[in-house]
Amino acid sequence: MRKPIHGMIAGATVATALVLTLAVADAQAPAPQFDLTKVTDHVYNFRSGFARAMVVVTSDGVIVTDPINSVAAKNMMDEIRKVTDKPVKFVIYSHNHWDHIAGARIFKDQGAKIIQHALAAQHTRPNPDVVPADEPFKDDKHVVTLGDQTIELIYVGPSHGSGMIVMRVPKERVLNIVDICTPQRIGFRNFPDGSPQDTIKALRKVEALDFDRIVPGHGPASAPKAEVTAIREYLEDLTRAVSAAKEKAGSPLALDQITELVKADLRPKYGQWGEFDNWMMMNVDRILLEQRLGY
């Protein structure tokens, strides 16, 4: 009787080891590069690596925001086809940076109209993968209506890049916001092509709008409106902390010392945010430059 028992134990051990091996392999498997997450009944968030865009399905077709790039746009189209066979009729560019607005040719070739703020269109540098906007608009607010949905395109002023807009879907109480608000992450490196102080003003405009959730251009598929306030408060706290650290260090050129003082000041509130230690010196340096140069 002992041999069968030993055999059963050995078999169970092998089976357990196999299950654990598969579990570890599954945990280590790379996450899909592209996916579509449902945010509300008619709004989705498309992800391509670290970048995201909004998809709105209406009774008469589909509206998409930033196509990201050609490969992402092809995969976005494939993901859209899994939820609807309606055509994409509008593509909306959030601002002028290539990493968000390239790749719209697949939609344009199917008859979609491309919309962008005039300032963004004016400052979009030539790129063979960027399809120029069909309909640049100059006003601070432009409304796109398709079927049973309306999207408000709202220019938030100088902040990041040129012609930055947010896109509000009133019926779904959702707002698409790109680059100026990435939930639970400090500012991107040294705020390239952007002004922290102007971004604070832009975020205050966004806070005054009526919506419940954001669909961000980076980070999670969606997040509460409170994350917009949290980013604005971070920029204000960062500015205050840099000013205090600069005075304590006795020189605006003591970047290492100022950075350590700022980290100590902000860590209790923001230490768990993404890239806190990796990007803080660049965040600090940008604030110092803005305080010295005025831009």
C-alpha cells in the first residue's frame, strides 16, 4: 500500500509544481500592447502601450480622439470593430504633438473628418505620418454632434504644446484630457514644451467644467474628476516647495540640494506617485527656470 501512496504524493507534487510554474509564467507574460476598455455605455478608452485615446460610439457612427501613430490606429480600428460596425466619422486631435496625433490615415481613407484647434494646426510640424486637420477651429469652444452624442472641444489656453483642448462628452459625464493630467504621477520629466504655471491655470479651467470622470492620455483607462485637482495641487505644492528650498539653499543654482529639500517636503503627500524619485530633479529644474526666466 505504501507505493501507491508515494506515487500519489509524487504526482500531486509534480502537479502543484506545474501549476506554480504556469502561474509564474502567466504573471511574467507581457501585457497586451493594445486594448479597449469600456468606461461608460458609449465611451471607451483605447490603449497603445503607454498612450491612450477616447472612442465614443454614437447612433450614427464613431468619434475617436488622438490616433497616436499608424500602428496604434490600425489596432484601434480593429478594437472598434469588436464593439460596433459603425464607421469612424470624426477624428479629434488634442494638441500638436506627434506622439498623439500621428496615424489618422486609416480613418481619413474611410471618410472621417479630422478636427483640431487652429493654434495646434498652425504649430504642427510636418510629418509624413500626421494627416493635416480638415477643420481647424479658432474659438475657445467647438461642438461636434454625431447621432445621439455631442462632444465639446474646449481650448484650455497655453499649457502643454499648442492648441491644447479637452474633450467633454456631456451625456456620458466624461472628459478626455491629454498630457496635462496623468493621475498619480508627477510632471513628465522637465515639462517639455510646457509651462507649469500655465498648466495650473488650464487645470483650473478644467475643474470648472461639469463631468464626473476623466479619460486620460496616459495612466489608467479612467479616473475620478478629483485627479485633475490633485495634479493642480501638486504643481502648486511643487512651486511653493521649490521657492522655499531655493531660499534655504541660498542659491537657485544648487540644484542637487534644492531637489533633496523638495523631495523631503513633498514625499509625505506625493512620495507614492509614479516617477517621484526619477523625475523630481527635472521637475524642480523646470520650476527654477520658470521662476528665473518667466517662461
